Amino acid sequence: MEKKFRIRKDDTVQVIAGKDKGKRGTVVRVVAKKDAVIVSGVNMVKKAMKKRSQQDQGGIAEIEAPINISKVAMVCKKCGPTKIGYKIDGDKKIRVCRKCGEAL
């Protein structure tokens, strides 16, 4: 069975715990097996990269590492970081802000 998360790719999120607390970014990828997300510009780690071809340079590169999905909160345009609720509109299920009720 596939896990379902309220946060999806291209959502704007804010880190609410850990070393990068307060930083905002967009979700690049959701890693369902690890219950984690990769957020642009957050949880940067240094990784040794091998030289792959003549043009490609090896060395130490900074990449984004996965961060647990419980440490990020969705950002509403009006209220800021918030929890996500659902509203059924006809036959569609829409994600809404729990604070102001605006559609995300």
C-alpha cells in the first residue's frame, strides 16, 4: 500500500524543527520510503563526488539531504506556516489552510 502525505512536490514549506529552523523552500521530492522530503536550500550536506567524464569535475559538492516530513509545515500565503485540512467541493477533495480556510 502506498503512503499518502499532505505535503506534495512543488509545495512551499517552512522548517519548524532542527538546525535549519525557520528556513523556507519548495519541495523538490517526496521520499515515501523514508517519510522524508527534499526541500531546496535546506539541510545542505557536503558529498564527495567522483569524476564521471572528461568534462565533469569531481570533488566535494553541496547537495540537499532528505528531512523528515514531520519537521516541515505547509506555508499559507495569508497566515504563514500552518496545518492542512481538507474540504470536499462537489466531487473534488481540496487542501485548505486550517487557520483561515483558504485553498492551498
